[in-house]
Amino acid sequence: MAATDPAPVTLVLGDEELLAERAVSGVVAAARAVDPSAEVHDLVGGKVTTGELTQLTSPSLFGDRSVVVIRNAQDLPKDVITEIVTYAKQPSDDTVLVLAHPGGVKGKALVDGVKKAKAAVITVSKVTKAGERLDFIKGEFRRAGRGIAPDAAQALLDAVGNDLRELAAACSQLAFDTDDKTIGTASVARYHKGRAEVSGFNVADSAIEGRLAEALEQLRWALGTGVAPVLLVSALANGLRSLAKVAGAPRNARGAQLAGQLGMPPWKVDRVKRQLNGWGPDGLSRAIQAVADADEQVKGGGADPAYALEHTVQVIVASRNGR
């Protein structure tokens, strides 16, 4: 079956980050399926300059095709937005342009303009309900050619929490670690009681708790076994966000009430409380900034994702206890 050309301009709209990234990757993959030699230019909205899109989409003397991805499109300067909207009205036959925008007011002129220009739109809906997260888990196993029993899906959700990246990584490792056609509760329980394989969660916990040598060893093992750098960054970010949430929670809130306010299972709240020992506001701020920098680097802003991750782990550990 022949590959089908994606639309010349596609707007991925929505702030569910994992699903938005997958949508962008799907368009890029479709373009590369049509032309495996197509060059991909991955840009960040706030850094795109006037004329850059025109340069990247100009016809090649050799007829080469290209894919231009602009992430965080809400941060594009006004003159660049004007340039993109004008381009979207008459896009190049040799270029596939993908714009990722989280929605909201910022950069709305871009959204309205490219929609009016008849760009393809992929809307990514926020996953907010427990039932939707259970459907997401089941979908992850279908993607892997497997199934999961309803009670096992609930057990996995209870164990991992609401973050889609964590859920996706947990589903991926469970599918890899087990041979069952349909995953049951026994497999979920066995996995979460501790396996030799390393996930981003292990790396994040070790770094946040100040165990540098262990965190770096786990990081290298995770990278070596195929854990995507973007998932490792997400796990580090999630761990630090959890610290910030619990640190900022009302001191008089307890137990289930606190878990409900924070959107975390009670066991996770208890664990994060223990992890908070040694952390202060300044150190937490430095660590969060380091992860934000690493996020940009693993998404195309840096040449070596592994080095960026190792440096970030070192900054996180050094930021604990205010060092």
C-alpha cells in the first residue's frame, strides 16, 4: 500500500503534551514514509526569526523535500506569525509544515490564521477523567499488540498516578517485561514490587533523594535499554513538580484530603513528603530550571541528549540541601 502525503500544513492543537508530541511525530513519519530522504527541521517557537520559514521552504535546486516542525508555536513573534499565515495560504509542494500550539489566547492569531487558510487540524484533548486514563492505558497495550484486564488497568493507574508520560512508560515496560497476551493484576503487582529493569521513575527518585552515583548508573542503564530521553526528562520533571506541589500544600491538610487536592494517590504523597527532606525553594527552582533546559536539548536543541541528562541529574543532586 502506497504511503499517503500528509497535508502541506498541519496544526496540532492542544496541551496534552505526550499526545501532541505523538501527533507531530505521526505527521513527520508520514512525510518520511513518502520520501525517506526528506530533511526534518525541528524548531522552537520563541527562537524562530523572520524570514527563517521562507528560507526553509524555498524550492530546492535538486527538488529535495523537507519537513518543518515548529513547537511551542504560541511563542512565535507577531511578524513570524504573519509570515506563517501568509505561507499557509499558498504552501510549497516540497515542504510539510507542522505547527504545535497548546491552545489558549497566546498566539491565537496563528491558530485562527492557519485554520482560515484551510490547514489540517489535529485536536488533542486533555485527559482529565479516571475513565479516560483507563482508556489510555488500554490503548497503550493495543498499540503493543497486547491487552490488559480491567482490574489490572485500574491497579496500574493506582500505582503510577495520573501523568500520561509515566503511564505510557509503565505500559511500555510492562508489555516488554511480560509474555502474557492479556496483562493481569499479578503482573502489575510483580512489576511494581521491583524489577531489575530501570525506568525514568527510578532515575528521578535517586536524583531527588541525592544518590548521585546510583542515579547516573540507572540513567545510563535506562538509555542503554532503549528508554527514550524525552521520557527520562519527563520523569525528572514530574518528580520535581510533585515536590513543589507537596511543599506548597496547606500544612493542615492530611491524608486523603491532601491526596485529593494534589491529584496524587495517598502512597505517592507519603513518598514525596519523605523526599522533601533536604530541599528548599532555591534548590528546587534551580533543579526545575535545569530540567527545562534539558527538555529543550533532548527535543532538538542540543547535540547530545545523554550528556544533557547526566548534567541535569548532577544539577538536581547538587541543588538538594542548597548546594
